[in-house]
Amino acid sequence: MAGPAAAQAPAAPVAGNADAARQKVSMCIGCHGIKGYRASFPEVYSVPMIAGQNAKYIEAALKEYASGARTHPSMVGIAKSLSDQDIADVAAYYSTLK
């Protein structure tokens, strides 16, 4: 059994795997994969292209949506469904695209 020190050890950083994300990005492509796409819920919103974006930025944004710090309803729902590994994988994948 692990003692209290082991329970308090910081979690190891999660490394993103772009190949693993190929099975996870289908929910992203519908909006972020269409150049000039504008969503209409909850208001007309220009959806940013995230291909080539910095992985750390994507990770931070998804974690902010999951925590409620960012409030777009669709993104909050999606981000809350992702594990830390999913977030790292998706960020790694999109950062490799042009």
C-alpha cells in the first residue's frame, strides 16, 4: 500500500499522441475543419481554424472550456467529455496540421 507521500506526488505531465487523436477528432472537424464556418448557436460565432495552432494553447483552451472559464456551450460540452489524455492528443494532432 502506498503511503501519504505517494498520494501527494504530483501527477506526471500527459504527453500528447497525434496518432491516437485521429480517432478522437471527428467532433472537432464539423466546425473547425471548415474554412470560414460560422456557427449559429448560441449566437452567430466565427469558428477559428485550429490547424497549426500551438498545442499548449489548444490544451489550455480546452481545459478552460471544461472548467467553465470559457463559456461557449458547444465547446464546454465537448471539453467536459475529454480526459486529460484526450486533450493532449487532440492538441498534439492539431498542432501538426497546416
